[in-house]
Amino acid sequence: DNNCLVKSLAEFNVANNGSAAVNGSYFCPTAYPDCQNSLNYYYYPVYNSRSGVMINADQMRYPTTGAIVIFDQNNKPYFFRTTTEIQSQDTFEKKYVTKMQAAIGNSPMLVFNGQNILNSNSLDDKQRYTKSSRAAVALKNNTLYFLTGSNATVVDIAAILHEMSMEYALNLDGGGSTALYYNGAYKTGPGRNIPNALIATVVN
């Protein structure tokens, strides 16, 4: 609920032998005055691949928690419009007869089954109107994409990813958190220190 560990995206990437990384879910950063009693807290479910623990697992049963992308033991991604579709790690593993390897929740889902499904009425004013840096994770033709954009609203990013013919896309944190790290260098960012990230690793 408070004082979550934060690192730079580069530190997350190096610690996990990553080849590419992007910032993760929305959280409560130190720069926000109303976050002083919940520093770096995030309520979205995040599966810690190193420890094998689903952080904020209790949030998965609520429809207001938002969307989630889960990766199984074979690196196959599963995009869900709401965490209530699976409700728990155990339910997911039994339904799909596999083991969870990674997962991150956030909102909103931008593209689903090739369609721009963003409901702009569900966004807050910053998401709807503020032109800022944005980040997303998306899937197209069995290829996973980490993406960032600048001078865009969440509405803009959804439209861009749909135009790029992405099959699925999940919005990630934006603004001062936006960062993309690849091949030993920042392509976007570095951004503020963050409590979680999505990291791609090369398996030899």
C-alpha cells in the first residue's frame, strides 16, 4: 500500500537480462501530492516472473480492475478485456492447461480482435485530452510489440494502433513514466523510476 520498491527501466532490464523493456502499469508516483501516503502504490495485478507471485491477486475478481495480458510458459500471450474473465492464476492455468509465466494488468484495452474498442467515456480528462507520452503492449501476427508515442492522448494511441492493424493492444502508464529500452539504450525516456515493467529476454 505504500513505499513500493521502484527502479529505472534500465535497472529492471539489466537485473532480468532483458533485450527490450517498456514501463508497466499506472501507479502513484512521488511527484503527485495526493500520493504521499501511498508512494509508488499500484493496484493492478502484476505477476512477478522471478518470484512466481501474483501481486494484487485479490483485485482480479473485480470488473473495475480493468484489462490484463498473460503470458504462458511457452510465451504465448492472452489478452483479456477484464480480469474477471479469469479471476485468478489458478483459474487461468486450469482453463488453458498451462502455467503462467508473466502477466500485467492495466487499463484500458485499446484494440481487441483487430477492433478499436476504446470507450472514451471511461477515460479521465488527462487520458482523453492531454497530449503526452504514451506506452502500450500489442500483438500482431504472433509478434509482440512494445510501443511508445509522443504528443498523443490515449484516444490517439488507440487509433494509431488500430491503423497499424494490431490485433490486440493494452494501454500502459504514460506521461513521466513512459520509457522504452532496447539494445542497451533508451529509445524513449528514461522517465521516472517505476515499480514494475514488461521485459523481453532472449533464451539461448
